[in-house]
Amino acid sequence: MYARVLVYRVLDAPQVINNLGKFTWQNLKEIWHEPEYAQKQREILQLMINFKLCYEIPNNPKTYIAPQLLTAKQSKYQWEETNNLILRYTYEFMPKGIITQLIVAMHNLIDVMDKQQIVWKSGVILSQEETKAEVIEYYDKREIKIRVAGKFKRDLMTTVTYELDKIHQSYKRLKYDKLIPCNCVTCKDSQDHHFYLSEKLRQFVADQQHQIQCQKKPYKMVNVLSLVDDVMDRRELEKDKIRDSMSPSSVTFAGNIEKVVIQHSTEGNNIMTEPSEKPEEPAKSEVHVTLPWAFRNGMFYLFVCVVVFTLIGTLGGFLPFHYLALTIIGTAIFIILIGVLQLRQDDRLSEENFVELTVRVIKQFPLIGNLIESLKGNK
């Protein structure tokens, strides 16, 4: 609890807010000035870094940035808009803080212009080996857009998406889509691409469909694998498939099975809790599947009939005729009653019909008594 209090004392400190999230080690010592915290200052700072709440500015030791306190105004910079590699993430629900975590995770690659990092509260420019990436969060649209320009576009795109996907995995049940841009002649040098869901492209690859149509005039056909290869390794499509917990499973059972328990696990830890030494046990849910057994396929009734008629044949020479008739009719009604109960158990008979059918079967027992009296009277 005290760690959380000390963290928020930094983020709420006027000198840090007024300096747009920038603070020094000396600032921390002043904020955490109480003697009881003197030995814990470095520990709490490291905790803030681990939770991606701040980072140390490269080549500026003991100076830190808390990205959530950066200016909301987008930085000014030059951008080459031709021959860009573009990728979009869209979210069903977008938690706050994804872009600020990415800024902390990739702070060593933040581009610098006039000795100032090109970074703001909702975006950042990254630079690596003559290649630049622009990553901007549009929170109102529930979207993050990545544009990459330069010599090694796919390499830098892969680095950015790798870090983003790690952040995504820290949220439980986060639902999002990757949108891959069209590379047809019309879209290639445009900033207004047609986009394909990565899941749709994965399905095309799985079904060996090699072409897909662009939805912008003149509606050219494009190669599916070339779309994937532009922005990611093809193996990433399979990772997206594994991530999709809502996809149905196909299971085949064989043998005489009465019940199967299928367990599903969901990975992910809340990033706002301190990581423990042991990995958190995945959440599990159980799906119970009940499969048919012998009562439903007629084998039970065949077996009972064989046993009953064997007994009747054995006892036929020892019992009087009227008792033998009673045994045969009673056994037949008993088998029918078992069948009615089994139909109800299998939910193949409504409760109302079950009651009505049971009553009709039970009403047959007085007929057996009347039959016996009739047989006795004939004697």
C-alpha cells in the first residue's frame, strides 16, 4: 500500500506535472523526503519503471519521463508519406495506457530532433537504422495506427508489433483486430488504404485461396501472402489464431465414454499489479460434455428381453399358467416404464408428456389383477 502512495505522490507532484512528466533523482528525494523512505527510494523507482510508468532518458542519467504527464499536443516533425508500411490495431474496448506503456518499453528508440525527444502523450516517433516509425493512439476511435518509412520498414514494424503484442497479453480477455493494408497499385502509395482483417487473411491462407479483392476502384485482385509478408512474418497469423479465444474447437471422441471434461485456460496478468515470483495460475473454466450410452441405442432393451425370456422359459414348467401370464405382462410393462424414465433423463420427453405416459403405464397394473381373477374364475 505504501508503494502505491509513494508512486502517486510523484505523479501528482506539482513540479513533475508542471514539467510535463519530467523529473530527476533529486526531485524524487524531495518528494520522498521522510526518513522511513530513505532506504526504499530506489526500490520504488524501479517499481515505477517495471510497471511502465516512467523511463530514464537515454544519455541523461537520473532524469526520467512519466509519459502519462506529457503534453497532449502532437510534436512537429517531417514525415515522408510515400511508400509507407502501415498497420492498424482496433479494439472492442480500449484500456487506457497502452501507448504510454509502449513509449516506456521502446524509449531507447525514440527519435530526437533539436535535442528533444519526439514524443507526446498519445504518440511517439521511433528511429532505427535509417527507418522511422510513427505510432499514434486515437483513443476516441479505439485505434492505434503505425506508419513506417525508410530502409528497413518490416524490421522496425516487427519490433513495434512485438512490444505491442506483449502489452496486449498483459490484459485478460482483451479483444482487438490487426488490420493489414492493401498493396495494390491504387493503395500502395496512398494514405487511404483499403485494410484487411488479419484473421480473414489467415483464413484465406488456410483455405489455400491465393487472391483477395481490393475494395477500392478498380477492385484489383492482390496476392494474400504478399499482404502478410509486407508487414509481418507469416507465423504471426498462427499466433493471432491462438490468441482468439472465441474460435470454436473441433473435438472427435471415440469409444464408450460417458462424460468428458474440457478445460480452457486464459493467460494474462493485470499490469497494474506487482509481478510475483511465481507465475499466476491461468484462469480455468470447465465445459461438461455428456455423451450417449447404452440406454439410448437399444442394446439395454435387447439385453433385458433376452434375460426375461430366458427366465420365463426356465420357470415356465414350474409356475401355474395365470402366474406365468402375470410375470410376462408385468415384465413387459416394467421394461416400458424403464424406457419412459430413460427418455425423460435424456431430455427427449417433456415433463408434461413424461407424467402422462407414466400414469398410462401404471394404470395397466389393475388390468393384470383383473386378468388373474378372470383366469381363476375360468378354472
